[in-house]
Amino acid sequence: MAKNIIQLDLEASTEFQNIFKSDVMGRYVRPARTPHYIFDTTILLNVGTAVYAFSIENQNTTEVMHYVIYTTGILRIYDEQFILQFTTSISAESAAGFPQAAIGSFTHAVVNNQLIINSEYLSAPIYGVVGGGVIPAVKVASINPDTSAIDLLPGGVASFGDRIVYSYINQIFISDPGTEPRTIVAENTISFGGKVLDMFQAGPNGLFYVFTTAGLYTLPADGLAGQQSYAGFITSSKDYEATQLHNVAYSKNAIFGLLDNGVWDVNNSKNIELIKWRRGRGLSQTVGNFTDFRYGRIYTYENGFICQIGTTILMIDIVNKYSSWINNTNDSTTQLVGVLKTRDGKNIFCATDAVWELIGNSGNLSGVDVDYNNAAFFGTCATNILTPPAASPVIREITVGLDNNGKQVQTYVRGTTSANTTGNTIIGANATNVFGSEPLWDTAGLVYSEAKFRSTRNRMAVRGDNLDFEMKVTGANARISSDVQIVLLGQGTDRPSI
């Protein structure tokens, strides 16, 4: 009987979970999420649940300071070695602290090495100098005798050139020119048609973007021109309307805003759909417990964007051009609250229950891949096999190349699961030893071996049309070939093969 072979391209219309991509590695299962070697879960749990976290580099010393706000109402400031420097109560009622709803409600801005933190959960903004402590921000008199300073209001904050921009409901207040960011006047107030949410300056032209519930507004930088009142032309667009704070972020010259089913590319005015799998699942996990991405949050990291959608994290890598969900078998409570950054540009991710990095290996010597919360994870991909409706072929073989060191590979087609293993085994006398024949950091006699790329074949007999296909790969950092070879056979003597 004749047979046909399909090369299934995993780069197109495929949902990836825990599978990353790079020019050197190609597709590979992500590393384990490992607690930061100093700033680990113990520090978080002893203080409270984190609600916001960020890092700032001191422009005078290049030292990086890390700021973490907790539900207890405490702001802790750490130096670049994560050694605690300052502890301050910043909540309006220090005994009550902040509710869980305060997660994602804070913003910060820095100009001239001066820091402003703001939130609707504060009674007033917080002010400090990078490298020092913080105090409640109090208005400073205007240097212009014809204008009077007004009180600083809780809400949002962003930097615009050498000025600070405060937001309150549907208005923004641009600080006076000079070195004092705590002076705002009524004459420099701009009102918009909806509630102001995300604000930032971005792009080669230095436009200031104001995202509101009624649309997007942009302010050219030359409207400041060293004068007290803004004098530029303000443009507006209804292409994107934000729903809540941290719906929008800027990274790698791209501006992405969360939509109900993906993200809106602001620069190119197009929707990028990120829900690529809407069918039943055989091997992959359900991603998030959401119906609308806009009720999540999006943050900037070194390669693009990282989003908290429901209870699952979505990484959008602009540099390597892929997106992948990050999850494990017990991600029901974690919430990403910010991205920290070291002096050399490395990112550390701060969640409500841990501060972690993507640097882990296979997890433990038993071969089970686990994250910081001791929950197992594995890489999966889900896509659809398009076949002509008149053929109804039978899938007989599925072949894929990996280097996952003898761990299990599973494929799933229309209710049928097939499992196999491939690669150099991690234990065995026939393995090519990298570190010699002596055990490495283990008393059980395990010998580690080199990972070699090999093919594995799963066999089955499943007939159908436009079949849903899933593949599960166990093994952190295991490489996966970008295409899968599927052997199809016709069914019966009167049914043609395709």
C-alpha cells in the first residue's frame, strides 16, 4: 500500500509551552526556574507577598538598586548584591498594608537620579534619591511667581525627558522644568477623554504615549522646549483602548498592548493572536484561567515582553521571534509583579512567591525537571495536521529529532498516546562520559554523559481528518527539531493514499 510523508512545520500556527528558541539551540525545552541564589523565597515569605518590584541604576555610580513593595505596606530597598539597605512603611494605614488587588497598581519614574513611586493605593506619591531612602512626596513651590504649586495626587507616574508626569483619573500633570520633580501647577494640566492608565516615552522620536480607556494619545517631545507649560500638538487614536494599568509595555522599539485574544502591535496597527490552541488537550496543560488577556499584565524584559495571564506566564521574545507559555504542574498561585535587572543587564523575575531566574538544569538526579516550587514541568507543542477530507488517512509513524538524554517523548493524536525515548542515556556503561567515570556530586553512582541529537519514532494507527497533534518532551534544555515527519497510509483497498 502506498504511503505519504508529511513534514509538519512546528514554526507555524503552533502553541508552545515551556519551549524556547534561539539561533544556536533552535527549539529547546526551557531551563528550570531557579530561586535567586541570594534573594530567594525565604526573603519574600518573611516580609509578605510582593505586589511590585523594579530596579534602577544610579546614574552617578552605575550601582543598581532593587525596590520591592509588599502587601504589608513595606517598601524594601536592596543594593545590587540584594543586601537590605532601607525598610520603609509607605501605605496610608501601615497596620492594614495593601490588599491583594494592589498587585499591578504601582508605577515609578526616575529623572535626575530622583525617584517617584505612585499608586492609587497610596495617600500621596513617594519620593527619594536613587541609592537612598524614601519619604512621602510633598509639593515644592514653583519658581514661577505667577503660578502656584498644587498637591501631588495618588495615581500614576512616568518620566518625559527631564520632567515627571503624574496622572490622576483622566488628567496628567507635567512637572515644572528644572531639577525639582515635585512641582506641578494647574496651568500645566492636560485632560483626556478617558481614565489615564499606562504612560511612557518611547521610540526614536521620543514621543510620550498616554494610554487611556478612550484611546491612545501622543505628545511630541519638542512640546516641552524648556518652558513651563506644554505647547505641542497632541494626537489621538482609537485603535487601542486600555482596560487597566500595565496593559501596555515598550521593548526593542516595539509597543505591545494586551487584547482579548493576544496583543496589539501599536507601531504597525495590527493584532497578533496568541491563543493558538482552542481544542481539547491530551498532553499540554491549560494555559491561564482567563477569557480576556486585558485583565493580565505585561512587563518589559531584555528580549521583549513577559506577561502574566491568569495563572500562567507568557514570554514574547522579540529578539528570537517566538512566544511560549511558561508553566508547571502547580502554578495556581504565582503572580509575576515585576522584572529586576542587574548591572550587566541580566533579568531576574519577581513573583508573589519567589524571585527566580531561568538558569536551572534538569532539576534533580532522578531526571525529573522541577521549578523553584518543586513542581514538574515539560515542553509541549500543539498544532493541527491538515489532510484532504476525501483521504481520511491513517497515521502510522511520527518521527522527531531530540537530544533529551533518554527521557520520555510522547505524541498525542485523536485520543491515542505513544511514548518513546531517545538520545544517550544518562546512566549506563555505553554512554560517552564527559566528566570521566567517577560520579559527579552524587553518591548513588550516577555518571553524566554527553547529549547527542538523535531521532525517535512513535508508532500508532489512527485514522481521521484534520487531526489535532500534540507532543510532550521531558528534559530541560533538550533540543527539538523544528519539523516532525509523519507517515500516512490509506485506509482499505478502495481508499486512496494521499
